Amino acid sequence: MSYPSRSSSLRHALRFALGAVGAAALLAAAPARAQEPVQPIAPAKVTNPAKVELGKKLWFDPRLSRSGFISCNSCHNLSMGGSDNLKTSIGDKWQKGPINSPTVLNSSLNLAQFWDGRAKDLKEQAGGPIANPGEMAFSHDLAVDMLRSIPQYVGEFKKVFGHDKLGIGEVTAAIAAFGLVPMLFASGPGSEVQRPLAIVVIGGLITSTALTLVLLPVLFRRFGVDQTVRFGAGKGFPHD
Ligand code: HEC
């Protein structure tokens, strides 16, 4: 019976290292992004940050519901992927809704809103849940009255829209402006560098592993660690 000689295992390791470096090079030379069928979405352009900020406050404000307990975020929890991860959502008076809440992340890119597409965009959609008896169970008038009773909200609406009118149109416009922002998570300014960075990191890992594999046998030889000892030489093994 013959065991691979040290020089042949060195050759193996070398071949592996070269292969790994080659694979990393291939990865780096992957076809230009322009030819890929799935393109990254354009980063959100925030033209009016104050409007987005106001929309964010409304998004998290449970006072827009009759019970004072339910906000948009209850069913579209932004820290849980923009959904409640329940089979069907729980609305006013713990009512179990008829349907699953979809994620709101990137929902501004949808052709239409809701599972059946009945709302044309985020602005048209945003008024729905506030007045839906199974969701926030409020009315648009009550929601607007509530907001008008809070001087900070009144001031902020005035600053954002440049007029004194605070109606449901302004409320839904602000929420819709915030609705665009989760896109930032999907393709922020940093996404440009992510791919090359990943290639460098993965390539580096493969190369360093391969180099270690090459170096180890050399070091073993240099410092006199005989591989035969590890195979149990002297204990009746076949090559004794
Ligand atoms: C009680 C739970 C609940 C609350 C509160 C709620 N939603 Fe929803 N949301 C849903 C459900 C369920 C759907 C799917 C309904 C359908 O398709 O018929 C939905 C759908 C949506 C969609 C459509 C997403 C898509 O991919 O079609 C958006 C956007 C949205 N909600 C935003 C909001 C906003 C803004 C608020 C707050 C004003 C809000 N939701 C409050 C449960 C809720």
C-alpha cells in the first residue's frame, strides 16, 4: 500500500490554491452589471425631508386609530420586514382580518396597491386603513380633528405644505412621502461598492485558506513534524 508522498500533497495544495485564485478572478470578471437581467432599483430621492419626517410620525402614531392603540406600524412593522408576520392582521377590538398584510418595503414600486390592486398608489391607499372598521376603525374627520388638536402637528403641517389647511389629503400625502423611504434599505448609496467588496473579501478568504494549505506542509517539513507519525507509524500500521 502506498501513501501519497509529501511532494504530491504539496502539488495538490498548489493546484487547489491556483484554482481558488482563478475562481476569484472569474468572479471579479463577471459580466458587466449592465447586462444583468435584474437591475438594482434607483435609490430614493428625498426632495422634502421635512415631509418624510412628518409622514414617519404619522406612520408610528396610534392616535390615528379609534382605540389609540393601532398605528400603521402595528401591521407593517418596519423592524419585522414591513409586515406583522401573522397569518392575518389584528385590527380594532382584536378583530382578525380577512387577509395577510403585505410588506410595505418597496411598495412604492408596485404597479398598484393591495393584493387586488384596488388603490392606484400609496397616497390613495394611505387613507384606507385609518377609516377601515376592521383596521384602525377611525374616520378621516376624527383623525384630522385629532391632529388639529396638537399644536406641534399643526405647526409641522404648515411648515411642510406651506398653508394652514390640514385635511386628510395632507395626511395621506405625508404618509406616502414616508412610504418611499424604505427603498433606501434596498439600494442605498452604498450598494455600488457592495459587489466589488464582496468579491475582494471572498477572494481574499479563498486565497488565504489556499495559502495556508500550501504553507502548512512546508512548515511541517521545515520543523520536522513527520506526517507518518500522525498516521500512527510504529503501531503496526501497514507502512511500518
Ligand atoms: C390592522 C392591520 C393594518 C393596519 C393598522 C394598516 N394596514 Fe396596511 N395593510 C393591511 C392589510 C391586511 C393589507 C392588505 C389588504 C389587501 O390587500 O386587501 C394592507 C395593505 C397595505 C399596503 C399595500 C401594500 C401592497 O403591497 O399592496 C400599504 C402600502 C399599506 N397597507 C400601508 C398602510 C398604512 C400607510 C397604514 C396606516 C395609515 C396601514 N397600512 C395600516 C393591514 C394593515
